[in-house]
Amino acid sequence: MAKAFFLLVSVLALGSVHFIHASFSPSLIVDMAKIVMDNYCSPEKLTGMKEAIEAAGSNTEILNIPDAESLANVLSAGVQGTVTDPRLKVSYEPDYIPVVPPQMPPLPPEQLIAVLQTSIKLDILEGNIGYLRIDHILGEEVADKVGNLLLDFVWSKILPTSALIFDLRYTGSGDISGVPYIVSYFTEAEPAIHIDSIYDRPTNTTTKLMSMSTLLGERYGVTKPLIILTSKNTKGIAEDVAYCLKNLKRATIVGEKTAGGSVKLDKFRVGDTDFYVTVPTAKSINPITGSTWEITGVTPNVEVNAEDALATAIKIVNLRAQVPEIIETSATLIADNYAFEDIGADVAAKLKGLLASGKYSMVVSKSDLETKLSADLHSLSGDKGLKTTSNTPVLPPLAYTPEMYIELIKVSFHTDVLENNIGYLRFDMFGDFEEVKAIAQIIVEHVWNKVVNTDAMIVDLRNNLGGPTTAIAGFCSYFFDADRQIVLDKLYDRPSGTTTELRTLDELTGVRYGSKKSLILLTSGVTAGAAEEFVYIMKKHGRAMIVGETTSGGSHPAKTFGVGETDVFLSIPTVHSDTTAGPAWEIAGIAPHIPVSADAALETAKGILNKHITGQK
């Protein structure tokens, strides 16, 4: 890998410079490479460097570049490409003066206060939201000197807030020793948490950064919302703070992906020349991810432009303030209205438990909350019909002409008469009784009359997704005789506490199929809702043989409930079939008499009926 560096810089030089004579000593490349090899924070990426150094002594082409700054640029491109790290840089600086870290001078309190007020911006926003902007992460030494002032003039004002927005969009410098201080204010005192590990290459040592059990002043705690704002200019130690708190699940990062800097950069002079190499000599290794934010940057939980980050953060905080009431109200609605009272009570109790455990404390949008809530409701109840939903108004029925109805019916229903006069009927959705009643004569003429005179029938519900159950009694009635009325099912409505009997109808449009001819229903794992209610009734009364797969395990059509004064809505199944004779079909689905794959169900049914009809002849 390292040899590629020397090849790269040679190619760059040869491609753009006319060589006259060697301007620089071959030791320049050798010394520079040794600095990188001895100090670079990820030695595993330097495989082959030693061999490359030995070969570099004879590589003089690059040294013919007469301009020192051009040579430095070529060397930078080469070393960055070799190690795949843009932080490695070669510079030519004849007037370079080493930077000495500034020391905090012994200032009187009033001047220290003035310094803090210019470097730290504090505000209390509407809704008791704290806003804190720090453009430099203070280290341990400085924090010790100004700690009490920070408590009095900053932290004492932040502590009473209900949420905190910590603005690191402009923070490009800091001291690594300040990371445990900041993180610890947002964690518990005990037990100590392993926050980060810093590997220092020159000393070959790894330092564990742990949360602190003792701090000046009170902690902000672990329950109040903490939002960290970032930008592409957020760099270095500020990135470490954001990354640590993000992976501890203590903070939500909002803004832009950060710069991808380093915890420590050192500049080394190359021999006695005016060339310098900037090398990342230490690296952060997060104990949770096993990875780092360096080079790649910190990816926000919510990615928006930096200028929109504050407004987005405020929206998130305001949403989180509503979450407890939303979950509590949802639990009450489910306990009071869910079709099965015992399941509803259990779901409500567990939902409150999830709220107390902090399950919903990190939601970042209404859709995020709805997704989490729906997943939990399904998991707790096993009912896919219990979920969040939109409050979409019911559209008025379209004014169809008879000709339009005929075309619609032709598309919606599939009929055929198979071998041995076996009827085949497929439809993939149940309609509302009033709508069906209005076009019953058209359905009879263009669908039912094609199959009613067969000797046996296959009703294909493998792709039937359900729909309203209001037409179930009418459809069932075609497969029973008119001489007596049958109670098909009893439906219990939880909100009203009433039970309604579902009976066969005395009068029907068209001719009944009757109760004597063979009937097979085809099912699949997709068969749901109203289709399941039909299958359940026909199986319970022994009127049909079921062939295929266990049905979806849906529910009667759910009702929509608004959650308090919010714009969150719940879909709650409120009705269940009669359970006095055994378990209902809701949630569990209906097992077939003949279990086969959905794809094989039709051929299986045809085989059964063909054999039966042939045997009768």
C-alpha cells in the first residue's frame, strides 16, 4: 500500500513538471515517511511502509520539482491517497512558529464573567427549552478554574429547563479532557460508564474515558430531552461529544454531518528542512460501536441544513412534550374499546410500561412516533388491525351509470364453469351492504347467474383483503335454504356492550345455491377481515370445505379514534365474533380442512370435487 504512495507522487510530478536537476535531498521523503510510520494513529494502515522507505532512497524524480510549495502539495496528495486519510498533510512553512496552547490568565471574577459571556451563548426559549451554544470545549484545567462561575452564570439557568438544545454547529476546537465532564452531566452518577477510548500512537497507550461520579453542581439527568445541533463545521472534540451522547442513546443529533476531524493532530518538522507533516497521532474508539467518527464524521439522527437545525430541534422537543399524554390516552382508548376486553387491558398496561421505560423518549417526528406505536400495538396484541392511522374522510360514492357498474363488476368478479359443471367464483373485496344492494340485480345477471346452476362451486378468497362485513349475511344466505332462518354469528360490540345476531336473509335477489351442493372455499395467508368472517361462518356451520392456508388473522373493520386533542389517530377493532362455542377467528386466523399452499389450492379443490362428482355418477 505504501509503495503506491511513492508511485502516485512520482506520476503526479512527472505529469506536470519539467525536470532540470534534483532540488531536494532524497532524505526528505525518507524522513517524512518515517514520521508518518512512527506516529500515525492507525498503524495497521501502514503495511509495507518500511519497504517503501528503503525504496525511496533511489526515487529521485519527485525531488526534481523546483518549487517547495508545489512539492509539498504533491507529497500531501500522495500520502493522503496512500493511507486514505485527508488529515495527513505535508506543508512548506519557512516562517512556521509552533502554536502554544493558550493558558487561562489569572483574571479577576468580573473579567472571567465577561470572557464566559462572549464564548458561551445561553437562552431560555418558549416552552422552558434551554439553549446553550459553546464554540470551544473547555478542558479539565480551565474547567477547574471557571467551574464555579459556569455553575452560577450558566448551569444554574439550564438546570430548571424542561429540555436542552446544545448547539455545537460552530464548535471547531476543544480539549479531550472536557468530554467526560460534558457527558457526565447527562448520565447517572453510578455506575461509571465507559464513554470513549483514546489510543495515542507515539506512546502506544490507550486511555479509557469514564463518566464521572462527582461533579460540580447537579446533573441534568437522563430523562429530559437533549438535542445536539451539528453542522459540517462541527469538528474534533465536539464531534466526540456528539458521537458519545448519540451512541449512549442520551442525545438526538440534528443538523448536518460533521467534519470528520481528529481528537489530536500534531505537526512534525521534517529533518532540518522547512517542510512539516501534520499527522493524526491519536484516535477515538467508541466502546459501543467499536468504530469512530474521525474522517467519516457524525451522522445526525435527523439530517437537515444547519440553518434549519434549531427550528427542527424545537419541533422535536415540543412533540416529545406531548408524547406522555398521547401514549396514556391511547392506552385508555384501547382499554375501553378494544374488542377483547382482557387483551385491551393487557395492551394498555404494557403500553404504559413502555412509556415509563423511556421507549418513546427519543422520537423525532409524528411519523416516527406513529411507526413505533403501531409496531408496539401489533407486538403486544398480535392484532394487525390495532394501529395508528390517518383520519381520512370517507369519500362520497361515485355516481355510476348502469353501464359503468357492469364494466366494474366484470373487472371485480371472475367466473368460470370448470369440468364436471363445477362453478368457479373469485372476488377480492367485500362491498358495503347498501352499495351492493343497489346493484344486486346487475351482479346477479352478470356474475351469479353464470355459476348458480353448477353442481358444485369453488369460491376463491385467496386474494380477498376483506372490506365491510355488512354484506356478509346476505352473501352467506345464498348458500343456505329459505325454509328456515339461521343464526350465522353473534357479534359483540365492545364500546356499547351489545351483542347482535347475524342471521340469514329471508329475501334475496336471484336464486339461492342452497345447502345441498358441494362448496369449497380457497384461502391463503392474505385472506383477511370480512373474507375471514365469511369463511369462519361457513366452516362453523359445516357448509363448506376450506382448502389452502391459514387465513391472515385480521379483525372486523376497525373504528378510528382521535387521541385527545392531537392529530394522532388510532384504528381499534371494536367487534368480535361469538366465542361461546370456541375461539374466534380474529388474530389467530382460520385453519383450513385441507392445508396446502395457496398456489396448489385450486388444483386440490378441483381434484376433490371431480372425484366426488364422478363417484356420484
